[in-house]
Amino acid sequence: MVLKERLPQLLNELKTNYSLVTSNDKVLCSYQNYYFDTSEFELYNAHHNNKNTRFKFRKRFYSTTNKINFEVKQKILKRLNTKHTIEINDFKTAITSKELNYARLFLPNIELEYKLSICYNRISLFQQKINEKITADTDILFTDKNNNTIELKNIAVIEVKQAKIQSSPVLLLFKRTEIKSINFSKYCMAASKLYSLKSNNFKKQFDYIYALNGFIV
């Protein structure tokens, strides 16, 4: 996570080792996401309480391709994230029986409801030799179901996605330029602030965001 104004310089330094990913000839791609949780925010709480296995359920609209997916992100401690998807036809906040049944393949009997949306613009880079992807998200906007919003205007969230944990040019660049690595979940930040949820275990992340963004509600 860095100040947005630093992103062009970082991308310029990475271009010798990474290729820009395009979609329909576009480098900057817009993403819109609808996130779902139980009525008691059990998925959020599992993340906050650092449970060994935790999930996120979302619908994602890819604006450059008009593709819509229902996606399941699974995190197991000390292992890499895995993502499971099915393609769907409608981008709505209501969850369908098809989507719920797919979610129950991972968490049987779970009941889900719409909680919030997260929108942002993304630039992606790829390094084929080591199968590493970098995403940089900007113009991040959180909106709850009552249309309350939080905007991260000054921040770029950079994520490094590796097939296996290893050193790489981008990680060496972060070390050289003193870019701090923190565990960060857009959904958890949005939910905690928009719904005033317990978030003491995220204090370090929020303090860092405050230092960069100048505010956090």
C-alpha cells in the first residue's frame, strides 16, 4: 500500500521485469464488487479473529469484458489464497439459489445477505517466468446498502500474487524503497467502518492507512 502519487514511478521501475496486462486493449480496468456475509457478519469475524480457514463471497463485474462472476475466496493460514468462480448472468445485490448453493459447497448451510459494494480501478502486471501477478488498485470506493460511502482517494493498494512464496523483483523493489507490507482486506476495512464492527485486531492496518490517506472515519 502506497500513496497514489508514487504509483507511476513504481510502475516505471517494474516495466523491465513485468508485462502490463490488457483487457480489450485497456490497461486500466474498472471492477465493481458486491460482498455478502451472514446477518451477524460471521465471515468478517472469522477474518478479524484470525481463524485458520476463512472465506469471502462476492459478485464481480468486469467492465472491460462485461463478464460477471460469483467468486469464493478461501484463505488458509500459512498457505496462499485460492479463488473459485462460476459465471453468472445478472449483477444484482440479491443472491440467487445458484450462487447460494455454490457457496454451500464450501460452507454448508450458510445463509448470505448483501452487505456492501467496493469499486476501484486496477492496473495489472505479470511475470511469466516465475508466474507472478501484481495488481494496483486506485480510486477505491466503499458503499453500504444504505448508500453511505468511504473513499480512499490518496491510496494505491498493491497486491503481489505468487504461485509459490519466493523472492521476486517487485518484493526487492519494495524493500529498497521501504514500502511496508501489511495484511489488508478491502472488505474487512469497509465492513468495519461502514457498520461500526469490532476492529481492534486491525488497528495497525488502520493506523497505517490514516498516515497515508490523511483520514479514516
